[in-house]
Amino acid sequence: MTKKRQMLLSGVALILSVGLSACGPTAGAHRSDGPAEARHDDTVSGLRDDVRHITRKTASAVRPRMVNRCTTTTKKIKHTSRTRMGKRSSTTTWYEKRPVTTCRKVRSGTESYTRVIRHERWCVELDAVNGDQRRRDVWFQVTHATYAKARTAQEGDKIKFTPVANGC
């Protein structure tokens, strides 16, 4: 590699590294927070307004029952052995039958199971979210432990937690 080319490549590398470092560590990274999802690293605080527990809802359902059905067949395997004695050679061939089992799932009737229609959720309603007096009656979905703490708090007490999701 010529000296001129080497200097050109090192100059390009320097320009690229300066350009990329100027953008900072969050360059190109953006977060899209939909209306139904909360950031998992953001805590919210506010005045406790109400709590709500939404129970799990299930229903009985029927689905096909799948079972393994296996069949065993035999596979014929050929073996050869070659022996040499001086200039003469001989080949011996013999066969072996080996069992081979293949299984596949087949439908055999039906089975009953419990289907979950609605998952269990715990929610807390806050007023003055993050100190903003205009943000009132905002629901957050929380963990059971956070729900238990909020339930024991009096209405109007200041609480702080990390929500699982926005809305309820």
C-alpha cells in the first residue's frame, strides 16, 4: 500500500469517527411509546384516586386430541469387508436388518381445556400525574405488589411506582 493511500484511509477513518461521536450515544435510536404501553424505566407519581382489580375470565373449550402413533419398519443395511493376501483380494458382503421407528402426531378424539378470555389485571388511577394538575383520572396497569400498596394508601396520598402499561 502506498504512503499516499495509507494517509487517505486514515484521514477518512478519522472523519468518520469524529462524525459518529458528535451524534452521541443515542443517535439513530428512538423509542416509540404507543398509547397502551408505558416505558418500563419511567416511574410515575401522583395522588392516589382509585384502584381497580379486573379478574381473570375463562371458558371451557374443546380442541383436537393429538397422540403419537409410531410404526416400526426394518431397514436393510449392506456391509462390505475387503481382505488382501498378496496379490489376491476378496470382498465379503453381508446384510443386517435394523429396526427403524417413525412417529407422527395424529388426531384421536377431542379434549377439554380451560381457555383464558381475559387476563387478570391490577390498575391504579392517579390525579396530578408527575405534578401536572391538569392530568387527572389517569389509569395505569401495575403489578400486584404495587396494587396492594396503593390499596392500603388513602385517597389523595402521594404514591410513586413503575407502571406495566398505560390505561386499564
